[in-house]
Amino acid sequence: MNAVQNKLQDQYTLRSVEQPILIRQKDDRILISHPQWHLSLSMQEFKTLFRELHFVVVEQEDGIDEEKDVDYYAWRNKYL
């Protein structure tokens, strides 16, 4: 659980292996998102409730690409 806490403090978003939940830390709260519910917990509450789960880091596959945006809007303005 300490590795999970360290990743959250480093501003990583984590995904549970066992359940469809995402977690991240904002200030001193752990934000948990499930398709049907959301929670905001203290670190101690999180450790107590989710101690049996395993988490992996969510890799950001696609971010905002400034170059693609410029190309898209240049094309759009030219033809539309």
C-alpha cells in the first residue's frame, strides 16, 4: 500500500486490477471513480477500504498534441 500512496502523491492516476475504478489524489483527499459511484476519502479511509486491491499506473496514451491541432484547424479553415 505504501507504493500506491507514493504514486498518488506523485500525481499518478491508478487503476484497480480487480474492479473498474480509477483513483487519484487531490490535496489531502483520495478521489475514487467507478462507473456507478464516486468517493472522496482520506488516505487512512482509502487504506482501510481498499487494502486488498491491486493497482497499476494509468499510462496517458493520448494527450493534446499542439501540432495536430494546428494542422486540423488549418485544414478546417481552408476547406470549410
